[in-house]
Amino acid sequence: MGPSDDVEYRIRDDADRYATGKAGDRYAKARTLADEWLKQFRPELRTGQVHAFPGYYTFHTMRDGAIAGTLSVH
């Protein structure tokens, strides 16, 4: 496992931690909002990995399987 694998594991672990209970509801709502915004304004992009921060989530935006940028939902 290389350094980037470790970061990806920690990010995935953070997302899993927020995927249950009240925090899971906030995570699900944030992903839905991000997906809806992308669908309306950037239909060529999709949400990817999530980074959970206090009070907001930042999603990688993906184009053709590659990271194209980020989108934060507060």
C-alpha cells in the first residue's frame, strides 16, 4: 500500500463513518445536492470520492473516470 492508497483508505473510512445515523442523513443530502447541481450545471461530471470536514463535504468531480475538480456542499 503506497501513500496515496493510505489517503484513499482514510477518506473512504471518513465517508463510511458519516454514512449512518444523523450524520448519514447529512451525507446523503449533501451527495444528492451535489449530484443535482452537477446534473443541472455540469452534466458531463459526476460525484466521486467524498472528503468530510466539520460542517461540509467536498466531493471530487469526475469526468471519464478521472478527477476533474471538486465541489463542496455546506
